[in-house]
Amino acid sequence: MKFSSLTDRVKGSAADAWDLHYEAKQARARGEDVIILSVGDPDFATPERVIERASQAMRDGDTHYTSILGHSELREAIAERHRQSSGQQIDINQVITTSGAQNALFACSLCLLEAGDEAIVLQPMYVTYEATIQAPGATLVPVVLHAEHGFRLDRETLQNAISERTRAIFYASPSNPTGVALNREELELIAEVARRHDLWVVADEVYADFLYAEPFQHIAALPGMAERVITIGSLSKSYAMSGWRVGWAIAPPPMIANMEKLALCMLYGLPGFIQQAGAEALKHCAQDLQSMREIYRQRRDFLFAAFSAIPGLEPLLPEAGMFMMVKVTGSGYTAADFSRALYQASGVSVLDATAFGASAAGYVRVSYTVSEADLREACKRIQSFMENLQ
Ligand SMILES: Cc1ncc(COP(=O)(O)O)c(C=O)c1O
């Protein structure tokens, strides 16, 4: 039987990188002694009052169809969070709820791009971007950020990627996998280019709450940007709610109207009890978020110190998020071979970062979404693996 060409466009080219991860997961399910540092799912439990609110909402009967845009309580909580952190004065007509940030990214791609269009993506990039941008038939044009420059953006590289077919710039800041948060200068550069070439900017901010030091800067709040920026966020990371699938897009009202039409035929609204739980998280769980951020920061500092002390490894200090990039070429292996050899020798699984783009070659991405005890044990095993190589 024949399938549409879309099924080829959404295949993605980086699927192999996850083979080792799935192997490790299966081994763990069989009870084997493995430590999985290859996935970015928070290890914390969803806050108890969120679970309680969802249960109560179900018992109260919020188990039917809901509105396509989302409950106004949740949309208002999203708008308020955004107003507080960005200073951008938005109202709930600029908010649509989606099934996670991934669903919002996909909807943006379908509403903004078509065959013949180009979308620029800062690379290394989160792996689903490739399929997301290609789904409507558009071409992904990577702006390659180099490890030697700390994976930071420069004017020339961005400008060189623009053509008359460019319609949008997509990026995640803070970035998965690099942990780099774009600074004011970099955001102004993107904004300047977007204004000059009349481009949309899709700003994926799912790790914004986990910026450790600086206050997070929103590109939507820069002059002349509100009309062309779509800010994407989600509860997955911030409140350890990845399985609840609550995300959103904040955009100018005409974009929200188009996303609503798409959502009508694609999603038909999020479950009401989940939306209530989402509102509960945003309105009442600031303390949980703060404790998680502090724990991630401590884990980051521990890992950075541990890896820095192992000859042959070069960690990059992430400014945000839950991942650390570590250069492993000092081991004599490529990142793919390093990951495989490490797993076979010690049962620790890390991810070959080449999956996020060629400029990450030689790096592995290490997630610190496991307990401190597991992190300590993983570091011990990695150290003895490196010692045995010498
Ligand atoms: C950069 C980035 N964007 C989007 C997502 C998807 O998040 P969600 O669970 O909200 O769909 C992830 C998940 O890992 C991510 O790392």
C-alpha cells in the first residue's frame, strides 16, 4: 500500500542515536545494573497538589470535551507567567494550549511553512526539529554553531543562512543539548535579522525556568518583535509533568486563530482535568520549581567538577537545563564508539550528541535527571572506564 510523501519527510535522520538508549532501558527492565543518562525526562515526581487537583477535577466531572484554545484559567495562568517574566503585556487571546511544546512546534510549522520555504534552525538542535520543519515540505537550513565558540551565535553565520525563501527562524533557548541560553546580544541579532527580512521567530523556551544564574530574556519582549514571535513553552520540564502533555504557544491573535483552526481538526482540546492540573502547577507550585532548579544546579556543579577531573574528558558548563555536553575525543573514540564502549564496560548510557547536528561531533550529551547517588556511581564508572583505556 502507498503512503504519502509526508511519511518520508517525518522520518528524521538521527533515530539511530537512540538505539543504545532503548537497549539500556530494556536492560533496566530486565533488572540489570544500568544507569541511564541518555534521556531528558525529569526524575522528580509531579507535585502532589497537581495530582490532587487532577483527581478532584475528574471526580467533579471535567472529563468531557473542552474548548479548543484551552480553559481560560490555564490560559490566564500561562499569560500571567509570561507577563511576569517577560514584561510583555499579553492577554489570553494570545495563548493557545497544546499537547506539549512538541505539538505547538509542529502546529507552528504547519501554519507558517510550505513547500519551497526555508526555515532557519540553530544547530545543534533538538532532534524533532528536522521532521517538524520538513512535514509541510519546507527545507531546514541549519545555522551551525561551533563547539570552539561555545556553541554561540555570530552575525555572519546567521546572515549567510538567509535567502529570499526564508520564512522563519526556529531555535530553542536554553538549548537542548548544549545548555546555552542566548544572551541579549544574540537575541537582538536574531530580532534585527527577523525584522529586516520580515521573518517569523519560533522561540522554544521549554528550559527557560532552569536558567541557573541570569534572569531569562524573552525575544518577544524586544522592540518590534511581539508581532512576529511565537513563544513556546510547556510544563514538561518545569513541573516534572512530561507525561501530562501540557504545552502552549503565545503569539499574535491572527496566528492563534490559525492554530485554533488547525487544533480543531488535529487535537480538539486537552483533557479538562489535565488543564486544571496545569493551572494548579503554574499558580501554586513555584516552590517546587525552585527546589528542582536548585537540585539541577547542584547536580550540574557536581558533574562538571567530576568530569573536569577525569583526563580525556572536557565538559562544557551548561547555563541552563538538565544536560551537559562532554567532549570525549580525548578517549581516542568517536562519540558513538565511546557511548557504546562505555555502556558495554560499565552499564552507563550516554547519548552521542551528533544526533543533534554535525557540529556536536565528538561530544556526548549526559542528562542529570537521575538521583545524586546514581550520578556519583555513574561518575565512578566513567572514571574507571577512562583509566582502563590508558
Ligand atoms: C528543546 C525542546 N523542545 C521541545 C521539547 C518537547 O517538550 P514537550 O514535552 O513539552 O513536548 C523538548 C523535550 O525534550 C525539548 O528538549
